[in-house]
Amino acid sequence: MRNYLKKGILFFAALLTGIVTFAQDHMYSQFFNSPVYLNPALNGQFPGDLRMNLIYRNQYTSVPGGFNYFTASIDYNIPRFGGGVGLLFTRGSEGAAGLTKNNIAGIYSYSVGSDDFVLSFGLQAGITNRTVNYSKLIFSDQIDPQFGYIPGSPTAAEPPLFDNRYYFDAGAGINLVVGDFNIGGALQHINRPNESFTGTPAKLPMRVTAHASYRLDLNPYANLDEDEKSFLIPSVILYKQAGAQSINAGMQFKRRSINAGLWYRTGGSAGPSAVVLSLIFDIFIHHDGGEKLRLGVSHDAPFGGLNYSNTSGSSEGSIGYETTLPSRSDTYRKFEGSRRCYDFY
């Protein structure tokens, strides 16, 4: 009986969390391995011509209902823009009711600046589809006082009018690199789309993202190429959406092809706080040609509220690929001698 009670508590915690997070976007611990999701101004900001990124997050792995997120992006560097064009796809599946969001968006970015600074702008526009499976919801009249929930029990509750909704969604971002500092911000859901299933308007709150990083050269006086040096890169990222707010602060140690990070993320009203460990490997397939494969893993260990023993934490895996097209190997590249945002991750 105790095991059934424990499972029931976890089930309803997952259901409640799913309901609470309906109006909140997910966040990736490996924010630097999904730069276009973090900020559309980072689109096209890399040394090659073509970049592809995939990232997957499995959140609270032992909690019934499941919270799974996936983002894929492809962006194309246009040298005369100092930016480019891109395509972003994001899918999220949350909670016991199978709330699913699919978004596909196009992105355009442009940069201005000099050898001393680079200021980038990004615009994002796309379509979101939101669905929910009402058959997976459990109502009070389906719960027996003695035996708990019995699968297949009838309910008198009437489902809302819709279980499927499409809406237009827009965002914008800005990013500035000055010397060893990188700072940026983004706004998502600028048009406040209505995502209601019931017919009563439910405006999606804007998501505000602000991020800042500093690159500390640990070999400032050594006669070494950039790729041979070691760096400490402290960063802080602020997410705010309606009443939910979270701060992710920590640092990466970057040496050659290895990047290790340690982070602390506050939970706020969106969930428990967590300590995050990340490990990134860059595999240079053709170094001079700008061809690189990046593999990343990270794990969140939450504490307070839904702690680690209840959730088993959250895990992420990512893969990225960059290449330079042979037809554009000799093309002039804007701000080629300047520090760029990709130098910070």
C-alpha cells in the first residue's frame, strides 16, 4: 500500500508540474550548444559556412508523465551580413496529459561593428502547434477513496472545446561582443499568442533572456595560437517569463578540444534549484577547412522540493557540426579579425 501511495504522490506531482509549466518555456543547461534557441542574434555567428545543432533534454527522468525536449537548428553564415539565415525546430512533451508543442521558425541575423566590437541583431518568426491528450487526465471522480485511481474509470468532467491549436510566434535578439566580454538579450513570444484550448483567451507570456560571459586567458603572455591556449569562461544567464524566473551562473574551463563546465541554477517558481555538470568534446575533422564535430553531455542534480532521490535529475545530450563549403573558402568574411560570440563557447 505504501508503494502505491508513493507512486500516486509522484504521479500527481508530475501532473501538477505539467499544469503549472503550461505557460513556461523549457531551458537547456547546455545553452551554449543550442545558441540559436538561446538568442536569434547568435544565428550565423560561427567561423564556417554551415552549422547544424541537435540537443535533447530528458527532465526528471523518474517522475511519471515525462518532460522531454528536443531542438534542431541549421544556420548559414552570410559573410557580408556578419550574420545569416537559419531554421529552428523545437519539440516539447510535458506531463501526464501529453501536452506537446512543435515550433518551426525562420531566423535572420545581421551584424555591424569594427575591429573593436561586433553588434548583432536577430529576428525570428514561426508557427507553433500545441496539442493535449485529455484521455490521460485524471479527475477527482475517478479516484476511489480506498483503491486510488482505477484505469478506465468513467468521469463526468467535460473536456475543453479544443485539443489542437496553431498560432504565429515571433522573437528578436541582440548581442554585443567587446574585447573579452559578450553580452546579449532576447525576447520571445513578442506578439503574445493565444494558446488557449478552452476558447477563453490565454496569452502566452513573453520570455526574456539575458546572458553575459567573460573570457579569461590563462596564458596571456605565452606565444601560442588561440587553439592552444586555456581559458576560464564565467557566464550568467537570466530567464524570466511571467512570474517564473531562473538564473544560471557558473563557468567553463576550455582547453583545446575539451570544455568542462560547472553551474548553479536557481529554480524559482519553475522548479527546484540544481547543480549542473557539463562536458564538451570538439573533434576537428579538417581543422584548416573549418570542419568540426562537437559532442556534449550534461546532468542536472536538483535539490530542494523535487530533489534528486525523487527525480533522478535531468540529462542532456547534444551534437553539433560545422563546415566550410569549398566554393566559399576564399570569400571575404566580415569582422574576421574581431572577437566573436562563438569564442565564448
